[in-house]
Amino acid sequence: MSLSPIIPYGRQSIDETDIQSVIETLTSDFLTQGPKVAEFEENFAEYVGSKYAVAVSNATAGLHLAVLAMGLKPGDRVITTPITFAATANCVRYAQGEVWFADIDPETYLISFEKTKELIESKSKGFFKGIIPVDFAGLPINLEKFRRLAKEHGLWIIEDACHAPGGFFTDSNGEKQFCGNGNYADIGVFSFHPVKHIACGEGGMLTTNDEKLYNRLLLLRTHGITKDGMEENHGGWYYEMQELGFNYRLTDIQSALGITQLVKNNEGVLRRNEIAERYKTAFKGKLKYQALPDESWNAHHLFVVEVENRKGLYDFLKENNIFAQIHYIPVHTLPYYKRIGYDNADLNNALRYYSKCISLPMYPSLKDNEQNFVIEKMLEFNE
Ligand SMILES: *Cc1c(COP(=O)(O)O)cnc(C)c1O
């Protein structure tokens, strides 16, 4: 019996141009803080349509800087979704804030607008400081609606767009709003972990249209240190540490990879949507999958379906060398969040979703015959 090679749920695509780009940087004068970082930032801002972009060492660091830039103080309360990677919530805890969860929509799996509104309106004005919605699985949040709500209540919005470079929704003016373009959210956050669309090994990007936020992010990324405009008065060596910042920088080596990866993103998103369509055709009327609102273009980091016997299916697929994954264990049920008292919220849609969800292989280099094999095994198990 010949075992088929492992089919993971996600993987990077590295080609010769990526390899050459990294090699060129390795033999250049700069391994970090050189021209590649700035070039990557410029290209990325242009790609998503934001004014500014700040490259960071990973999206978790980016989320941390984002909440600090928004001015999060100890005790401040922030709303997010329970169906996300823990880092979305953890950034609030890094700054000693409180995380509050609003339930998901059972069809789109995104944080529910209605539940978020209910939660905000159940408290007095000023109770919450911000919202961190997530473009879960690559499906863009309709941020126009969230912005209206946030404005009414004086909240900021950080868009966790880690799943969604290249995704967009069409707003009420008929304009395409690309994830992280900064038109409705204050800051967008992206990840370049190899399992996401764009691989840098580790890496992340923050996007914004607000010059003040941009400058604050730059400062916090590099220890809170700046030399801007100081040379004339003090000498070339002089710098000031104006705040307690971090070293959350991306290297030129990683940026060189990011630059060539970014060029291929649209093609990758198209291929991801092709794969999604093939899954949908095969599962229509048999299995429930993530809904696609009319106004949305899903960047498809993931393809999630709901099944009754999830553990059985997960093991069965694994026996067939298909390594599916579960996204995500609801954050409020993780031991840390339970221990600090978050496991009391009414998040029934998230719990129901978690009991059934499974993410199937979804990446541009997935071959049709590999996908056919996945579909065949899925239908065989769920017959
Ligand atoms: C991957 C991910 C992160 C964290 O990204 P890193 O670059 O690994 O730190 C944050 N939020 C979401 C939704 C993610 O999927």
C-alpha cells in the first residue's frame, strides 16, 4: 500500500523569485533596518489602499503596538470575537485591559454586529474603549456598520485582518473596501506566518490612514527611540527615548521575501476562491459551510465546514494523511481566560460552532486531484 503524501490544511508557496530575493538581501549591506523594509511597507500600503504601513516582527507584536497606539490603559475594556486565534485577545491583556466577547453570527462565523451592539448598549457610555473584529477565515467584516456604531459610542476599531489580505466588501456607496485599507478601522493588522497568505517566516504589518497613529507605531516599534530632527542641535549620535517601547522590527531578509510574496497574492486569492467553489459544489445540500454575504469577496485563508461527528472525521481524515485543523477553540474557554473569569458569557453560537467546525485543506498549491481526494473522503465519511 502506498501512502499518499500528507495534505495539510494550509502551507506556503515559495518559488525561485522568492529565493533569489532573499539571497540578494543576504549579500547586501543591510540584513535589518535597510531599504527592503521600507519598500515592503510602501508596496503593502499600496496593495491594501492605506496611507501608511508599519512592518513588525509578527502580528502578535503588531496587535500589542496597535492597542498601545490607541491609548489602551489598564482596566480599559475591549470587545472581540471568541472565534479567533488567542493573540487577538491577548494583546489587550498585555496592556492590562479587560477582554469582553460578543457572540458570532452562526452563518458567517464573524463577530455578530447585533450582539456587539447589544453588549455596548447594555452598559453606560464610556464603558468600552474599542472593538477588535476579525476577518475570520478571510471573510471581511462589514466595517462600515461597525464604524457607525463605534462612532456613536466613542470607540476605536482595530481590524484583525490576519486572514484577509486581498479580501474586500462593497460599502453602501458601491466602493470596494479592501481589508486593512484604514477607511473604517483605525488600524489594520496582518500576519506573515507561513500558514497565512504571505510568508515571511515570521512577520506582520500594521496599516493606518492616521498620521499620528503612524508616528506612534513607528516610535513604539523601536524602543520608543527617535532621532527625528535632533541632529542639528545635538550631533549625529544623539537620540531620545521618549516612551517605553519595544524591539518589534521586521528584518530586511524577511521583507525581501514579503515583497516577492505580495506580488503573488491576488493570484493566490483567486486560486483559493476556485478551491472554495469546488468544495461548495461538492458539499451543497450535504454540509454547512461559511456563508458569503453579497457584498463580500472572501480571501479564504480557511475553508470551514460543520459536521456532526467532528472528532471521528478529524481522525478519519488523518488516517488518510489529510491533516485538517480546528479554528478555533473559543478563546474564552482556554484555561487562562477561564481562570481570570471569562467563561461566563453567553456565547452559545460560538460554542455550537466549535463543536462542529473543521478546516479543510486550502492553499494555492493544492492540486485538483488532491482536493478531489479530500472531497471523496469527506463524502465517504459523511454518507
Ligand atoms: C495568525 C494570527 C494572529 C497572530 O499572528 P502571528 O504573526 O503569528 O503573531 C493574530 N490573529 C489572527 C486572527 C491570526 O490568524
